[in-house]
Amino acid sequence: MCYPLGEFRVGASDVLLGQIHGCPFYMARDQFELWQNTHLTVDVVEGRGASFSIEIPLGLRFVIHSRLYTDDELAALPPIEPALQAP
């Protein structure tokens, strides 16, 4: 889901995974526990998604591609810190 900055409350149970075009990308900690060994690529394609995210009126949707990290990639990852507050 994509929200305008400040319209989604981020808490200590969320982790900041990185930035997408300067926008923070968060995941719930319990979900992250399942995906922590996986490289995620977020793509935007034409089509209608099944949500109320801000890209829907533009006729776009997000698609996530995934693959497992290699052992070397896992070893090079920085530690994940909890998101205590939204930026």
C-alpha cells in the first residue's frame, strides 16, 4: 500500500527496509521475520490493484518480485532497526 507521507502511522512494530525513489518503504516486523532472507523488487505496472492505495486512480498497481538472498548477500546486509516514528 502506498500512502502520502505522514498519512500512515508507523510504529515500533514496523521496520524500515529502505527507500523507493526517496520514499520510505516499511514492513511489519512479523511479516519481515518471514521475508528477511528475501530480496524484494517493487515494480509498477499498468492495471488495477485490489486496494485503496494512492496509485489506483492512476491506473497503476504494484508488483513485488522476490528471490532468496545468496549467503554473501545475507552477510553484507546492514542490521534492520525498528521504525520508532514516521519521518
